[in-house]
Amino acid sequence: MITQLPESSIVKYMVRLRFNIEGVVEKADIIGAIFGQTEGLFGPEMNLNELQKSYKLGRIEINLDSREGKTHGEVLLPMSTDISTAALIAAAVESVDKVGPCGARFHLDAIEDVRSTKRKSIAERAKSIVKDWSSKVSSEGEEVLKDVMEAQKRGKLINFGKEGLPAGVGIYTSDMVILVEGRADVINLLRAGIENCVAVEGAKIPESVAKLSREKNIIAFLDGDRGGDIILRELEQVARISKVVRAPNGREVEDLTPVEILDLLREVLPGAKREVIPEAKVGGAIADKVRELHPQIGGTLEAVILNNEFQEVKKVPVSELIPALEGGDSMRHVIFDGIVTQRLVDACSKVGVNTLVGHRVGSLTNRPEQLTIHTFRDFGLD
């Protein structure tokens, strides 16, 4: 059932009353009794007729059922007044004691806040919109996660040394080892595709770790709390540490995302260091085009594909960029609001893209010679 008011008025409250009448009556009888017996109780401005004329009261709905010589049912009054006026009208209708010649009793069932129901509906719709958006658009973190998941497939948790320390298999083959605090930290690094890691498992540094530090370059990757401070002091006394990397203040390594881990270790991981190109060496038409497009796509997770004359060929969401590149023969420059991943680099290389410009560069194992990779920062942006 829909109760309508003009578009200029908004229903705020729905007043619901139950009634029992000692006789068989029609809807018109009940409406007449309500209007007639409430008229003049509180002045002309509070008459139901006047409230309807000023769009403060909508169409009154009656739902009734007659059985065994009696009538019972519900009255609905949609109101766009304040709660005090709605309560006063509800009390006035409760005072109706006759419908025609029949005795009657009206009782307030509820005054519903229609806006509250509307807010819930809006919230549910908002959840649906976010869900749909999330299914169509890959965030920057998701793009990087896809890239590092390939490395994770080979990741395996092992026990190292006589203490059985949690570690990744990469500690045997790599010249550099990432030293973390606990088992959960090792597991998180394996998720980020980092296998050359081992945990000390406590403030006391195991003998196996001290020995390892004399054979390999050790990078201490510690929590950003007091516990990390304590372990660092102990490490400095019994082991040789090449570099110390800390999680952000108050955070633990086990809680970091793969993206955050790669960012923090970017300077020490082979192949993960971003190539920095001084702004002075980056110029020409591509620089002009990047600066022109950046305000349009920054923060939108969109990509623009240009031809050799820097004319727009396509504009697509980042999640659709790789499929958009397939089969193209006039795509020479890609400028997008996202992470440059190895998968994207390979796709660009296949179709002859010359320039790839993104928000950041992820961990790349292969950089084709014919493809120039930049970030917005290289052009003095971001």
C-alpha cells in the first residue's frame, strides 16, 4: 500500500492506530467519524482538513474486516509534521468513541519514523553499490597482489636450524636474508612473495641466526613498537646487521599488506627498487600529455591509451586495461591511475606500447628495452 503526498512534501511519520467497532461499518463511516470528532479540538489550524490542505497530512488509509457483527482494523495517517504534532493527532484520533451509531475504540499502535526506514534502505543500497563497484574495479593493492601471488605459489614455510625457526626456503639460495620477529611475520612475507626470510621467535637471538649473519647479509625487518626496539638492541650485540627496516610506528609486520611490505623493502629487495628518472630528463610531448591528463584521471582508477600522435584511442577502467590492450595495433602510450605490474608490462610489450606511466611501479622482474616506464612523480606530479 502506498500513501502519497505531493512531491513538495516528505512523509516523516506514519501514525498507525488499531480500532474495534461494535457494529458493521464502511471505510467512509470511519473517515467521517475521525474528521468530525476531531474537528475544532485544538483550533482550526489543527483540523485534519487544514492539515491536508497544507500537505502536512497525506491520504488516510483504512484497512478493515467485519465479522460477527463487529468491525476491526487499522488506520494509517502519513504526516510531514514534527513529532509533537503527530503525537497530538494520534491522541485526538484515540478520542473517537463512535462511528455512526456504533461504539468504537481507537488505540495507537505505533508512530513510525519513515526517515529511519529510508535511511536503512539507502544504507543497503549503498552496500550494494560498493559491492558492484568492487567486483568491477581492481584496486591498486589488488593489482599488486595478483602480481605477487605468482611468487607466493612457490612459498613454503620450513624449519631452520637446530631451533626449528620458521623460515622460507629462500634463505638457502639468497645472499640476503630478511630477519623478522615471529612465525606470523614469516607467513606474511611469504604471502608477499618473499621467501628469503627467517624469524628469531623471541627477544633472545638464536645461535642459528647469529651464525647466519656471519654468512649472509641480514636485513632486520621489525615491528614498529617497543618489542621491536628490544629485539634490535639484542641483535646489535650478537649478530651483524646490514640494514634495519621498521614497520610504521605502532604497527606489526604480520599486519602489513603485501603492498606495504614491498614498499618498505623496496630499497633492499633485488628487482623491487623503483627506477627514478630525474624530472629534468623527462620532457617532450609525453611529459606535456601526462601533465594534461593527470588532473582528469588522478584518483579515478582509469586508464587512457594514446596512439603515436598522442591522440586518445581508448579510456577504460584500470581493471579492463589489459583486455583493452589485446589485439590493438595503434596503442603507443598508456597513462593510468594505478600500479605498474609485471603482467601489465608484459601486455604492453606484446602490442608495441612505447611508454607506460602509472601512479607507482611494483616489483618487476623483466623490463623490455623498448618500453619506457615512468611514474607521475617523475613528471613532478603527485
